[in-house]
Amino acid sequence: MRFSGLLLGATALLATMTPSFAEDIAPEKLTVTTIPADMQRVYLIDLTIFHVADGKVWILDGDKLELKGMLELGFLGLFYQPPKSDKIYIASTFYDRLTRGNRADVVTVYDANTLQIVDEFPIPLKRVMPIQYRPLMQGSSDGKLLFIQNATPATSITVTNIAKKSSVELPAPGCYGTY
């Protein structure tokens, strides 16, 4: 009882001594801009276990290490940006109850400079959901196909024709990664 009274009194005293510097902080001004195509980029996959159902990709200026943008990664999403491409592909899983319920697996296509969604198409409900590893989602050398690792636990590869938004599954017993 004595301690709680002391704590309450200290809290009341501190409340009257609120520093004025809090008023000096100007609110952030949000802007929409494009990312220069020639900027050296660093993509940081934010796969924090405390919000694994809501992963993010942070995009930094590689020279200044300044934050330039962010993309949603979804539930243990896989990130892929083809070399010399203006597109970013993210294979994600979404549940209608965040972590449970009906499942939807999709590839979301972003414009790499505006970070706007330009397309989205479904993929089979088999994609692997680990932490980010490059061999789990790759593209073909001509940029027309995506290869996405599956694990059900049987291993296979979903081959997706980007233009047609169609997929086929190829068995890959004992192979884990698209090489």
C-alpha cells in the first residue's frame, strides 16, 4: 500500500513536469514520389517473428542508407526482382482471418519505381513458407517465367507464365530450391 501510494504520487509529480520539447517536434509530412531507376537499392526483408503474418520489404538508397519505400510481404512472402527489370514480384499467402481461415496464395507485381501494384494473380496453394532464401523464387533468363518452390511436404516447383497468369506444377522429389 505504501509503495503504490508513493508510485502514484511520483507519477502525478512527473505529469506536472512534462518537458516542453515534445511540443517542438513537427509532424512528419508524407509525400509520394518515385524512386530513381538508377538508384543503388538495398532490399531488407523484415521477417520479424512478432508480425510474421504482416512482413515487409524496406527499400533503402544504397549510397545514403535512407529509407525510400516499403512493400508488403504478406505471410512469409518470397521476394524476387529480376536483374534490369522495372518489376518486383512477391509471392504471398493471405488468410481471411489473418493467421487462419481460407487461404489465398498470389504473386503481386509491383512497379519498382513507384511501388504501385500493377498486377496480381493466383498461384497454387502449395508454396513454401520459410524465411527468405533466394533459390525459393527465381525467374527465367528471358523474364517470362517464375519458378516458385513448393513443399506440402512433397517438393515440387510451380512454373508460372507471367503474361498468361497460368501455372503448372513440376515434381521435384528431394530437391529444395529453384536452380
